[in-house]
Amino acid sequence: MPGQNHIIEISLTLDANLEEALDYFKRLPYINLPVTDQNGKYAGIINLKDIVFSSLLHKADSVAAFVKPFPAVQKQQALFRWPDGIDILPIADDDNKLLGFITEAGFLNHLSRKYETLAHEYYEVINASYNGIIVIDKEGRIVVFNAAAERILGKKCCDIFGQHISFLDPAMGLLETMEKNEPAIGVRTEINGSVILTNRTPIVDANGDITGAMGVFIDISDLERISAELKLNQALAAELNAIIEASYDGLYVADRHGKVIRVNSAWEKICGFSREEILGKTAAELVAAGFYDNSAALLTLEKRETSTVMLEITAGPKKGQKIIATGTPFFGSDGELNLVVVNVRDITALEHLKKQLEETKALSKRYASELNEIRLQQMKIDDIVAKSAAMRRVIELAIRVSQVDSTVIVTGESGVGKEVVVKKIHQMSNRRDKSLIKINCGAIPENLLETELFGYEGGAFTGAKKEGKPGMFELASGGTLFLDEIGDLPLNLQVKLLRVLQEHEIVRVGGVRPIKVNARIIAATNKDLAQMVAKGSFREDLFYRLNVVNIVIPPLRSRKEDLPPLINMILQKINDKYKLNKRLAPSVAERLYNYHWPGNIRELENVLERVAVLVNDDLIQVDHLPDFLQTSEKKTAPVILNRIIPLKHAIEETELQLIKKALREYGTTRKVAKILEVNQSTIVRKMQQYRIDKDDVEQHQEDAYAHLLRI
């Protein structure tokens, strides 16, 4: 709102007559005047035309009949536009008391001075900016060119102002910004040997029309130079640090006051103290605290020359160790001693090395002996096919557990060869000369299973032998008891089995005397015992007692690498057993390799024995195979879950198997993507995610077929 000096004050009230009003109009060049009540509060305006052209004009009449309502403007109210159709604007205070009125000319005069002041302030702000600022109008003419722009670009505003932006070289990209109506942030440009970083934005008015463009830029040459120097210094510092840390000799650095400011790893190893214990302490404090009995740093600071001392570590894990330390002073340009670098070497290192060499020789002999024993053990498992990484891990675990008496549980699908692994564990153990007793917990009726396991005393029940009968635990004492299908063990016998595992003793049926037994327990099952525990059909405490070592045998479909040698071994056994000379045609080898074998090795053995025995020809063809193997369509391994796993893991496993199989069959990622109805990029990404090597998959396929063709 304009200031007080623009307000014209009058005192025309509602009780004034028309003659008084006309007198005001004669003296004032306006056709409207404000009117107040007797209390000075604004009531409205009267118009000269309304009075002059009124047919009821009587000069003695009151002006009240001609007053029209018109809103007054509050004194503090901001006004940026003059209302249409009015030559004066009444001004009132917060209580609606009339202060006077302003004219359009006074308002515009005040607004002009206000904008002039504001423009000057904006100009000062723009010129005070450290960043260069250039503004062009919609015709591309330069309308703002501040002092920072002059400094950075080397041009004077008086030479640039009003010129087309193309006058500048380079043109700063402002025309392009205005044309695209898009900001460009962080544009890097080189001008006059300086690196300029510019932010360009279009200028848009309230109607959405582009009226120009603005560029704000800064010279970052010094910043880039400092950044480059910083990187260089960082690299140099890292290099020097690596050199210091790589030093075989121990090093520590003290300042002019003897305070330790750095040590390397070799010093920590030689002296037996961590750097946290040393840093910040002075050499005198370390000697006084009993870390060691002398200090090369103190002697060097005292003599101001290179000094060597023999000292002994008097505390910590290296207490009693003798070392030699040499301190070297470093002087500044002013001749003052700034640093002391102490080099430390263990003079007993040669003796230690000699002792370590003797220990290493002894250790090598022991390792050689153990390696020889492991090789001997591996010779005993040559009838187990373990070409795949999964089966090699199974065999390695079986070898390790065979050397101890820990309870073992072997899990896996039916037909994967759990019993074969159990037999090998027994054969490689120190119980190999004793019995391996097997009992199938699911094949014996519950009422007989207890007596089979624990035996019975004479007369314990009708039909019992008079002298009684030992159970499997007693018979296996000193050897191994194999509890097959442990998941079928009744709950009441689970309690007794738990007692045997805990106490190593049994009580016969009908007896009261505990009998000590020394049988190693190995269990096997194709069931998910953890799930059975959750359902309450298997005791949790027994599960944890049995699950000391869990050997999981993977299904045959998950270890296709084992199929060729496994088929070879089985067919050879069948040929030897029945005096045959059966061979497989290439197409048969392919069918056997691609089948998913839900029955695992047992199913494979049955199929091979069936065709070997029933086929008259020595060469087994596809039409000799069972119907489910004769279809030309390759079988796709189903997703089989033996336990509940997170859905995410199940999806990942399915994707892994599917992509591997598709790669084996179709060779290229493009074909695989087409068959699986996804983008090729998806197949490549999934192969990277699951670490699938296409060349390994193809080589695996070629090797597998080649091996089968040699059968």
C-alpha cells in the first residue's frame, strides 16, 4: 500500500448537504469522493454524475441518499493492481475509520519507485553472487550479465548487454534450454582453459509461456586441481602405508616429544603389543610401565643421532624376548628434530625359524601318513560312484565320521543308496572287525520290534525261550547298529532308544538288570524328521540325539554327472552276474540320461536288469526299454520337495534346474529364451545369478553322452 504522503484527507460526512458536496467536487479534480458517518467511519462513496443528473436535486438535501457502497482498502493491505472504473480508492484503518483516499497517479508513482528499489536490490544480489549468472529473453538477447560472469568469461557487461547470446563463444547452451523447455544440471564446459560447471533452466511466466532462459555457472578449475592433488596424495599415502605394513621389520614412529604416533603390523607381532596399547604413549612412559627395559627412541632424542640398543620385552605375550632396535632421527628445514623412526628386529627369529622348520617337517610326515590313510580309505569306496560334487561331499563326510563314534543319521529319498553309505562308514571305521547289524524299523511288527532291539529274559512272555535272547544292541556291541527307516519307530520305543543313546545300556524285555552296550548307532530315513517332530510323531529329544551328524544323499536327478559311470558299473555287474555282454545304443544312453529317475538308483538297477535279462540282442535299443522310457519327448524332472522350504528357495531351485536342462537341450541362450518364453536378457541375468556356466553345461552333456556310449 502506498505511504501516508500519498493519502488525501477529506471530511465529508453523511449529514453534509449536497451544496457542501458540490463545493468539494469544485475544489477537487475527482468524480468520486468517500463519505464517513459522524464517528469518522467509512460509509461509501458519492459520484458527481449521480448528483448533477439527479431530478431530485435540492442543495439542502443530505448526501446520504447518494452514497454507494464501495470497499475501502486497509492501510496495510498489499495492492499491486488499480481497480477498474474508479478514480479514487478510499483508505481505512483496522477499525474502518477513514484515513482519506489515494489517486491512481499517486498509486502508480509509488509502485514505480517501489519496483525501482526492488530491481536495484535484485541487481545488487545478482552482482554479489560468486556464481556467474546470464539471462536471455525469448529473442535470445542478453538481459542479465553479472560481475561474476564478467570475471569468469572475461567479458564486460557493457559490451555484452543487449547482444544476442550467440555473440558469446561458447553460447552456454541457453537457446537449446529454452527450445527444449528442460533444465540442464551440472553441464561441464571448458572455457579459456578453465573448467566451468553450469546449471541451465528455462524461465516460464505464470501462463506457462517461455520468456527466456538462465544460466548459473561456477569456475571449478581450482576445485578439480585440488581434487586431483588430493587423489594423488591419497594414492601416495596408501602406497606408503602398504610399504610400511609390508615391511618384515617392525617399525614405529615417535614425534619430537617421544610420543608414539604409528606402528606397523610387524612391530605388533615382534613385540606382542597391539597398537591400541602403544599409540599416544611416550617412550619414557612405556619403559616406566614395564613394557620393555630400554628405548632406542629415547636414546635417539637425547643424542639427536641414529642409535641402536638391545632390549628385552618385559611384559605381555612376548615377555623375555630379546630384540634389537635402531632409532633414526628426522629433522625439519628449521633444523629441529621432528620425528624418530625406530626399526625393530627379532634377533631370535633364526632360532624360531629353525624350530618351525623342524616342526613343519614333523607335521609334513604326519600329514603324509594321514593322507596315505585317506587314500587307503578311498580305495575302499571305489564301488560307490561319486563323480558329482554333491556325492564327493557325501563321501568326504562319510570318511571323516567313520574315524569317530558319533551318532550318524543318513537321509535321502528311497533308493538313493543310504544303506551302501552306512556299510562303507562301518567298513572304514575302527569297528570294521565287528558286526554291522541292520534292523528295519518299519518292516517288523511293533509288538516284535522291542524284543528284536532289546532282547528278552527267559519266561518274559508265552513262547519265550527259557534261556532268553539277546537283542540287536547286544549283538552289535563293539560294532555298528544300523537302524533303517528310523522314522517308523513307535513312540514308546523312541523313549527306550533315547535311554540307550544317553546311558549306553539296555534292559531286556522282562528283565530288571541294565546291560552295558557299546554299539555305534547309525540311522537312516527317507522321511523329514524335523517335520515329524513338529507334528508330534517323533520325539524332539531323540531327533537331536540322532542328528549329531546328518549325511544327506542327493537324489539321482540332482547328480546327473554320476549317471554315466553308475550305468556302466550296474550294467557291468549284471553282465558278470548273468554271463552277458549287453551294450547300450546311443539313443538308449540319451534316454537314460534325460530321465528323472524318481526311484533313484534302485529304479535304475531294476530297469537295466530287466532289459539285460529279457532282451536277446547284445545291443539294447530304444524299443527294448519300458514304455515310460520309449517316448521321444525327453522327460522333464518334476519338482519334488521332501520337506517344507521357503517359497523363494523353491522357485530359485526350479529356475536353476529348468535353465540348466534347457541349455543342455537347446545350446544357446536365445533358443532357451524362446522355449521358456522370456527375454534373452532374463536368461543371461539368471545364469549370472545362479552362476551357471554355459560352456560347462555343454561340456557336461557331451561328456555324459560320450561316457554312456562307451558302455
